[in-house]
Amino acid sequence: MATPPFISVRGLKKAFGGKPILRGIDLDIRAGETMVVLGGSGEGKSVMLRHLNGLLRPDRGEVVVDGEHLNRLSEDAFGPVRLKVAMVFQGSALFDSLNVYQNVSYPIREHTKMNEREMRGRVAELLAMVELSGTERLYPAELSGGMRKRVALARAIALQPRAVLYDEPTTGLDPITTHKISALIRSLQDRLGFTSVVVTHDLKSAFMVGDRFALLDNGRVRFIGTADEARTSRDELMRQFIDAGL
């Protein structure tokens, strides 16, 4: 029997101010894979992503995570889901008034009973994973854009989530830093085995990290397939993305 998807989306619809954004998204994301979500500006990629851990609620349709129907949960019941499905926001969403150690240790302090010594060790381990050892005392204003992304990633994986959602993880970064962040996303996924969903405009980054690709168009999934299938697709819009981005 086939293993059920870790995240399943069926008939997902969402509108804002009467304007439809998602018009019936159907998508299955397998445990342990990296799904890249592509699409033009305004196609609802980030809106869809925010439904996968309950930051947004659908107007219609359903989202199932690890067998749990999110539509049926009260807001108070979403805490365990958001620990299981972490998110790296486009702007990193670090606390400006907290240093790197305090930012990364924040979820550990909130959700575990680790003592300070254990927490220092865990933060050091996480920062080593994202190649930022020794930066504990720096504040976000002292970090480059790429460093802020890596701190945000360290914080996202602090509680060993089953999945990580990335909203435009390389936006605003130079090509060298983009390559480093993409390589880090891939290496962490390989090392830790969690499921990843990556929303991006960057095709080179997409092909570095992605196992499968979903293309959104007019509020629906127009194409889904592997990297090779995406590269050789005859779908006109996918071909435009490939030709423009590589």
C-alpha cells in the first residue's frame, strides 16, 4: 500500500476582499521530499503556504497534515501543528531586540524544559548546522541578509519539526549567498530528513533544492512533476519559466 502524503491539500480556495486567489488547489507532498512551488507574482504561492500550518484558514477545501485535518482544529489546537510544521518567513521575522542566541533559543525556552546549559549546547549545535558558529551575541541589525536567513532557519529547526515551509528563502540575496542558502536547505533536508515546501521565483535555487515541482496558475496547480519532468515539460507556461530562469 502506498504511503499517504505527509501534507495533502484538496480543493483549497481562498479569497481576499472578494478577489479569488486560490481557486481549488490539489496537492500531495510526500514525507521527506522537497516540493518547490513556482508561479508568477500574485498567483497565491505564499497564501497557499500559510494554509499548511494554519496561519490562514481556507474558505473552502481542506488541508491534512500527518493525518490531521486542520479545518477541524480550534485556534488553540494549532500549537502542536505549528511545532510539527515550522516556517521560515521571507523577511526572516527575527526579533530585533534579541541577539542570535535569544532568537534561536526562543522556541526551546517556550516549549521545552531544557536548563540553560543544555540550551546553550543546543543553540551552538543549531548554529553550527547553519554555519554561524560563534555569532550568539550578535543582533539582527549586525547580520547580513544571508546570515539573518540562516538564523531564522536555525530557529525553525530548533524543535526538530517534521516539515519546514520556506517563503522565498533567497529573495533579496546576491547570487553567491543565494547559492549558499540553497545548498544549506538541501543539505539540512538530506541530513535531518524532514519534509520541505519551498516557494521561490529563483529557478536555479529551485533546481538545487527540489525533488518535485508544482506550478500555480490562475489559482490552481497547472503542472506537477520531478525536476527532469519540469525541464522537459511541453507545458507552455512551464517552458516560459524554465527558459527565463535558467
